[in-house]
Amino acid sequence: MSDFVRGMKVTTIFGEGIVVNLPVFRRIAVQLEDGTIRYFWPEDVVTGRIRPAA
């Protein structure tokens, strides 16, 4: 999780988005292109559900 910074563009299983907040209770908040905010856990980084956009 330390590789993620606020404002970073990421790819998730729901689409692309921007990291809007870093770990609040160990979660990463990502705002997707449609405005939806999704939360990801450290396990999601390990499994590849969220990763930095290429």
C-alpha cells in the first residue's frame, strides 16, 4: 500500500479511477470515472484488484 499516493491514477476491477484518500482504517479510497467512491483493502493490492495505471 505504500506505493499508492493521493491523486494517483489506478486501475481497479470496477474501472479506472483516482486515489482520493490513503489509508483510513487501512483502506484506500478510489473515485472512479463515474464519481463513485470505492474502498479497497491491503488484500486487494496483493490480489491485483487495484493496481497503478500503466
